[in-house]
Amino acid sequence: MIIVTTLVSLILVYIWPLFGQFELIIYDFRLCLRGSKASNKLEKIVIIDIDERSLDELGRLGEWSRSYYAQVIDYLTQGEAKVIGFDIFFSEPSKFFPEGDQALAEATKRAKNVCHAIFFENRDRWKKSTIFKISEEEIEMRRKFAYEEDTESYPAGTPLSVMTKDEPLLEYRGYDTVLLPIKPIFKETNRIGYINIPSDSGFYRKTQVLTPRFGIYPSLAFQMACDYLEIKKEDVKIIRGKFIDMGKIKIPIDKKGMMFINYRVPSFYKISFCSVLNKEIPASFFKDKIVLIGGTAAGLFDEVATPINCSMPGVDVHANIIWSIIKNDFISSLEEHVVFVISFILSIIVGLISVFLRPLKGLIITLGLVIGYFIFAFCLFEFKGLYLDIVRPILSMFLIRFLFTERTLILLVRKND
């Protein structure tokens, strides 16, 4: 009786989506509590910030000559920066200074360590009958940049269905279009990374650092971390639903290939784009640094909601992902069936307590179990980076307590009558 009642109650708790949303709120709360302790600047990562000062001095971002970026790349290369990445997508030729496009491409070629952005998107998401096919540009992209998991080659016109295997290494997110940098940049760069980060109920809690589309491609943050750590793409292995193996570093992923973004509320070095362009900062400052070029100015509208900040610049999100990877500092979680078993065992214990002990004593022990589990889950998160569900296991214990206490009281009333 106890086992059946507990099992049915647990299933009801776990399938009700509202409790899953409460779980996310508690997760955010834990992240805020833990992250607030990390206040020191993280010297390995520098953000060259397109801030209000840069816009005031150089004008609207869309009207900049891309030779500015070329000059910055050359200056960073002079200072021996380890990795340079753009959280800026150069998708169209410049309308105002077309010669700047070639200057940026040539600077990229000279540096050899610049990672440019690509972007996956759904243009025809509502046209379910559309059969998306690989283009000639993607053939070239796959040849140059894909993290290979098989040796099969895909000719132009191949349907997207080739990626839908029975047990794919990573979940295909249904992107029907890939947007590439302009041709001069695409031709000269030897590094790309997508800048998409999927949201979860409007918040950026997880990311997929490798995404399949006629090949497997890296995110901007993942590619920059690999370059910094000098990990070659052929050395990266995906263990489906478990982790991405990078040798000494293993990134925990869920069955959809997603990793938690381990926000640490770090204070990354931010230097105004103009300061670097005008050489106000010694080039030697950037030696062996990871340099991200992106914007935080309010007018750029590149801000997202995260568990620790409702308005975080997108470039800071990428920086957090990079930091997590290079420090081998991740948030992992138990598989759902393991959490379900833990909840089941705790609920069975509460059920037995409710049946065989007096109500007051049973309530005290139940509260002790709940508080103990709550503290245990928080300690695991704080010291081990292990995320353990709190809401549904605790709710299950209270539900079982209520059901069996009521049953016991009813039986006592009937016995007295």
C-alpha cells in the first residue's frame, strides 16, 4: 500500500510542469548565493568593450570602418594575445567603408588566432513541410571547421534528415539556416564559433557548446577555450548524454547535449574599445590573454536575463562559459531517474514514519528529513558543483506525510467508533 501510493504520488509530482518551474527558481537562488563569493577579477580573460565612450567617439556601430577592428587585432597580436574572439557578427559587407572589410580579413589572416562568429537561426520554423538542404557554403564550412564524428561526406543538396539518427550524439535544434561571415572574412579565418545561446523560460541557464548541422560545430566560447588550452578538434569526443571529453577536462552534458552555464559573478577586465584602438593600454598587457571583443553599451541591445543578473551583456555570458571550461569548473546534475529513486526512498521512509509513529513524533522526524535534505542539496551545490533537485523531492515527502497521516487519523476515528 505504501509503495503503490508513494509511486503514484511521485509520478503526479514529477509530471506537473509547475513544480519544474519552482525548481528553476530555487536553482537560480542557489546560484546567486554561491556566485556572490567570487569577486576577484579574472585576469586570463579580457573584454574589449564597445561601450558608450566608443560609440561617442567613433559614431554608430553600424557605420564604423572595419579597419578599426583590424587595427585592434594587429595591436593584440603585437602584444601576443593567446586567443581573440568576436562577439560581433559581420554578416553583411560594410555600406560605408567597404575597404575596411578587406582590412579586417587581412588582419585575421595575419593573426591566425581570431575566432569569428556565425549564427544559426530558424527562418522557416512554421513551414513543417520544408526540406532543408546543405548549401555549397556549408560544404566549405564543414570541410574547414566541423568537429567530425564520422567520415561520411555530404554533397550539396543532401536533406537535413541525415542528421536525425536514432540516437544522435547531440540534440539537433532544428536550425534551418546558418549565417556566415562575409566572404573575405570567411575565406581568411581558420576559426569560427556560433553565438547562439538558447533560453530557458526566458533565462540563459544552459548552453549547447557543440551543435550538429551536417557536421558538429563549436560555439564561440568552446572554440576559444579549446584554442587557449591548445586542444585540437580531433581530440574532442562526445559521450552521448554524459560529457564532452577534452582529455583532462570533461564537460558534463544532459541528454540534450546541454551544459549548465556556471556563472561565478566574476569581474572580468573590461577595457574600452577606444582605449585599445588609441593604444592607451600597453600591448604587453594582453600577453597570453583570452580577448573577447563585444559590446555592453545600452544602445546595442545585447543584454540577456541570467539567474544572477536580469540584464547581463551577451559578451559576459560567453566569458563565463570560457572561464568555466578553462578552469574545469562545472555544474553537474544527477540523471532524472536517479533523483526519482532518491525521492521514492525518502518518501517511503516518511510513509513508514507516518504509519508507525505518533503524529507529533512523526512530524518532527519528517521535518528533520526535509531540513537535512535541503542542507545536503545546498552543500553539494556549494562545494561540489552538483545540482540536486529540491522542490519535487521535498514536496513528495510532504505529500506522502499528509496522505498517510490522514489515513491513520481516519482509521483511529473508525476504531474509536
